[in-house]
Amino acid sequence: MRRMILILGLSVLLLATVGLLACGGNGSLTGQPRIHFDEDFVDAGIVPPGVSLNYTFNFTNEGDAPLTITDATIQVLEGC
């Protein structure tokens, strides 16, 4: 009986080790891109009508697949 429990325990440990190695060791691989922006929003203050603003949004791909941006939309919140 002890031998059976030992073999079962070692088998589970082996399977867990193989699973972690297949995932790069962190278990969080998804095969998906994941975008992360340095800032969630930008406060431009009061901007008069007709004035253009330029701002650079810094971001990184924290996923494990290539990130492709096909469209960028900016939402302007008034009165905030």
C-alpha cells in the first residue's frame, strides 16, 4: 500500500513538473497578446476649441503572442 501511494505521489509530482516546464515555468501562458499602457488616462486640462494636442501613449505587449493594432480610437471626456 505504501509503495502504491509513493508511486502515485511521484507521478503527480512528475506531471506537475512537466506541466510547468511546458508553460515556461510560470503557468500564465495563454497564447494571446496583452496590452499594458503606462497610463490609463491623460488629463489635458482645459483645451480651447480648435486647439490640437499631441501625446505619446507608451505601451508594452505583456502577452505571449504578437500584438497587432489595427485601429486606435481616442475617447474625449468633457466636463471631467
